[in-house]
Amino acid sequence: MEALLVVGAGPKALAVAAKSHVLRELGLPAPRVTVVEARTVGGNWLPTGGWTDGRHRLGTSPEKDVGFPYRSTWARGRNRQIDQGMRAFSWTAFLIEHGTYAEWIDRGRPSPQHHVWARYLQWVARRIDLDLIQGAVTGIAAAADGWLVSVADADGRTDEIGCDAVMITGPGRSDRALAEHPRVLSICEFWELAGRRELPPSSRVAVIGGGETAGSALDELVRHEMLTVSVISPEATLYTRGESYFENSLYSDPTKWAGLGMAERRDVIRRTDRGVFSVRVQESLVGDNRVHHLQGRVVSLADQDDRVALTLRNDQRADRVHTFDLVVDATGGQPLWFLDLFESTATDLLELAVGGPLEQSRIEAAIGYDLAVSGLDAKLYLPNMAAMAQGPGFPNLSCLGELSDRILQPALNPAACYRISGRSAAVRGSA
């Protein structure tokens, strides 16, 4: 494979970079992956990332780490060696190195707090000597032989990085809310205020969203003195994520996914991933009589005597208005956030590849086996959008080892990203 640049230093980036490291250690062809991150490795699992306070617990088992499910299909005759190499970067290896493995086992293998998961990712990054560029991606343009990625550092200086392939990770911005209103908080504002114990005094609170972002916010709110907490989502009720063997196996082994029809795939994702809470969060909420569910989509917002009036719409009944002292927009990340980075040349190529305007369903349908958009000469990997076409585990932490196998399929010769400043160019981090 040629040079690969990853946007965001989260679990997916670390899984791909660690697998590339192992392959090269075994003398197999693979790139030295370059990762661009504006904050720090694992930043979205820390309070500074705006998606958590760092104290809430991981929704999945930490044993679903950067190598899980340790079933490589990369190179016939070498796969066992690859899996053994990846075990050096496993969650259990992290605990053993820090002397906490026995305690974790004795405590019943609890899910770690988010900030501990970030420490694990940072540990992996150090052990593989991650090629990390500190900065924010400000633009992605098509080049003659790949992509040209603009990166701004903390001082505002912009460099251009040429690469053959790009992988986009992360949920996008956490500071966007339903409306600009002092009583309407983005998820970033919510965690910032909650962390300082400065949430506005409120009797009636609404949380918009039915997924894990909303679940973590609710888990925090019930620790405060609110009279009622209403969860607003379009579903008929608050669903619990399926955690049986049969459901989990579809996430761990996406080869079964190809045998399902599109209606079946949508049903699986609806029941087990999108708009559902983890079992742990549901158990926390079910015993609290302050928490209620309101079905509907928020279609308008208005001031009402220093409160917020939300209009909820349902297909089968008239619109209803509910008022709250505080509203938290916890609808989660925006799947197409990365399109804001694309310059016109990149947008045009992507539209040609997917066959029309850049809508979520159209891009999802174009994701190939390698988790890249089919029809592009230069690879654009979008694992966060691969659920429908390739398997529900790719957008989350359910099969990071399989994800890295597919992205690092044997292809071309190893190369390196190169940085362009003005007219000069220099090879960076050659494999």
C-alpha cells in the first residue's frame, strides 16, 4: 500500500497504525501511517475533547481493543504471527505492564472510564512510535496522484501534506447545538459545565437524542438535583443495546453481514446500535423516577418566560409543545462532517464516484470491502460510514482488528507522506 494519512488519533487510527507496525516488523509490505490530530491521542475520550468528562465508562468491553478479534486474514501462512504481534498492544498487555491486570480480573473485568481508555490508546501510540502531526485539518483537495491535505498548527501556520490515501475518523464537532440560546447546550458545553459543577439550576431538563452520547449525558444528569429529565427521541421508547452472543457476533464477524438483505441490515442496526443505550446506562436510569421519554422530532424552538419551548412532531398525531428550563443537544456526531473539509476538486470526484449529490445513504452504499469509497482512484477510507454496506462493527469499537486488515490489504509498495511548504517537498517518515 502507498502512503496513508489518517484524520484523527482515535481507536481506528491506532488500530491501523499498530497493524502497519506489526506487518513491517514481520517484513511484510505496509505503510508507516501518518496521523493528524488537533488535540492529543484519544482526545475524544478526555474532557478536552468535548464528548465526555472522562469519568463515564466505556460502553463496550475494553477487550475489544485495537487488535480484536485477532483473526487476521491479511497474509496466508502469516496470520497467526500477525495476531501474536498485535497482542503486544492489547488491553491486557496494557494492564500487565502497569501492574493492574490481576486487580481488573478480580473486580470482574469492569469497563474502564473514558480517560483510562484514552491512556491505553496513548500507550499504544508510544509503543509503535506513532507518526503524529499535531494540527487541525483545514482542507482536503484532489491531487494528480492522490490527495493534498492542508494542516494548520497551533500557531496558525499551514502546511500541505501529500499522500496516496486518506482515512477519515471521528464524529466531527461537539460544539454545535440545536440553536444559539443560553438555555440550550451543545454536548461540549454540557460536559464543560458539568465538570465544573456549574450546570444552571433547572427543574425540568430535556436531553435530545437516543444514542450513547445522550445516554452518557443522562447518566450524569441523574447525579444532579433535577426534578424531571425528559429524553426526546423519535423512537417509540428507549431501547437497550443488544448484548447477546447472536447480536455481538454480527459486530465481531462482519463476514456474516453479506448474507443479509438490506431490510435485515437496517433492522439490525436500528435494534442494536443507532438510538440505543448500553445495558449499564439503562440499568442506571430505570430505577430513577425522574427520567421520562418523550417521542418526537424537535421541529422548532422558542422562548417562553425564560424557558425553552420545544415543538415535537410525530407522524400519527398533532404537534405538541413542551417547555424546559434547560435543553441538552446530545444528538451525537454528524456523519458527513468531513465534507466541510473537501475542496471543490475533491467534492467533484466524490460525487462522480457515488453517482450524485453527497447524501449519507448514497455514500454508505458506495463503501467497498476495503472500507473505501468505490470508484475513486485515490483511496478515501470512511469506516464510520461502512455499517450498512460492510458490517455494523466498523463505525465503532467492535472489530478494530478486522478494520485494519481490510484497510491494509496488500496493494502497492510502501511509501511515505510528504510535506509541502511553499515550493519545497521532503520525504517524511519513510517506511
